Amino acid sequence: MAKRGGFPGGMPGNMNNLMKQAQRMQRQMEEGQKELETKEFTAKAGGGAVEACVNGKKELLRVTISEEAVDPEDVEMLQDMIVAAVNEAMGQADAASQELMGKMTGGLGGGFPF
């Protein structure tokens, strides 16, 4: 008579190993995320006239504007440089986050299907 329930062929051990691996991966992911959140990403625009710094949580920490960039006759250019610097810094933070995810998932191809 066939057994009902359970996992034939030693599956419980494999499930335990999978659970341990998943828990280890989750701890590593949390540690990596905490580390990423403390990193700062800085980008410049307008030949260095504007500098923006964001953290791994994608929070704008500071914007530095050189005196040469402040032209009351051309405020739009200054605004464009600020946007460009902030977007570049955010892109750096995104790239670092994607790199962390890639390391954690080992190239599983976009994460888990659930």
C-alpha cells in the first residue's frame, strides 16, 4: 500500500536545506540592504557646476552649486543641471541595488516566480 502524505524519497531533508538556504539568503539580503542604505552616491552635471548626493534609500542628501552656475539670466540651465545631477546619482543607487540583487539571487533571472 502506498504511503499517503509526506515526501517520498527523502524530500523532507531537501526541504529543510532549501528553507535554511532561503533564510540565509534573506539574512544576507537584509545585511546588504542595510549596507546599501548607508552608502552615498554623488554625481556632477554642468562640468561640475552642480553636484547631487543621494543615499541608497534614494533620499537626496545634498545639492552643491558652484557660484559660476548661478546666473539670474539663465535659471532654467541651473534647474536642468540639478535635475541631471540628481538623476545620475539616483541611477548610481539603482545600479548598486541591482548589483546587490544579482549577487544575492545568483543570477536566478529576475527573482522568484511567486
